[in-house]
Amino acid sequence: MTMQAHPPHSRRARGIALFEALIAVLLLSLSALAYAALQMRGLSTNSSAMWRSKAVQLAQEMADRMRANQAGVAAGAYQNLLVPGAAPACGPASACTPAQVAALDYSAWSAEVALALPGGSGVVCLDATPDDGSAGAPACDGAAGTYAIKLFWTERGVDARVAVELRP
């Protein structure tokens, strides 16, 4: 019986195959991490779009409330709604004046904004440049003719804003 010895290059070939498998596993792992990062980025972008959509919907809701109370708009009841006050004691049981309807609209709308948006607040005012200001300083200049419905919220530690113009 003769024993055959393995050729010397055979051992080296097995080491190279192991190294190739290690490289393949490394590339596959990096690809999986890149895919996960891409998914997280997509979720973050979708979240931002969702908050912005909610804000626009809420601004349009307030604009609809104002359109429904033309007498309140004409009387100037919506001109400077910056801080929600106590809701007037009128409603289904007793008739409201247009100014009381404006106060009810703003009170209910502000509560809805606070619930729907993280750190959400909103103002309604006369403003020639509606796309400015912040939650603490809404920058309403009182310029006649254009109402601004401004919503502010905090998204991942960054302040965000949506403004809608309304010309009665």
C-alpha cells in the first residue's frame, strides 16, 4: 500500500475558499445594514410627511370654520386668535353671536391641534407674510386683507411650521 501525499497547493486552495466565503458573508452583512438604514430613512421621511399632512388638514379645517362664519370674519372676530381662552357658554342650548362662534371655533380647533401634532399649537391672524414666525412669536403683522392660519409643532427636536392663507 502506497500512501499518496496531497499536493502542496491543495491546502492553499482550501484556505482561499474559506477566505472567499468570509468576504461573501461580510459583503452580505454590509448590504443588509445598508438596506436597514435605507428603510429607517424612508420611515423618517414618511413620518415627516404624515405630520405635514395633518397640519395642512387642520389648517384647512379652520379655514372651513371661518368660511362658515362669514359674519364673524366680517366683524373681525378672527383677526387675532393667538392664545385659546375659555370657550363661551353658548352652543346648542343658547344662540351664539358670530364673535362667540369664532371663540368656540378657535378653542375647539386649538385643542384638536394640540392632540394631533407633537407639541402642536396654532394661531389665526391677519398677516401679509404668513410663512414666518414660531410658536412663541407667530409674527402676525396685522396687515388687512389676508388671514394666516399658522400651525407649529416639534418633530424629532426640530421646529416645523405650516401656514395657509385665507382671503375672505
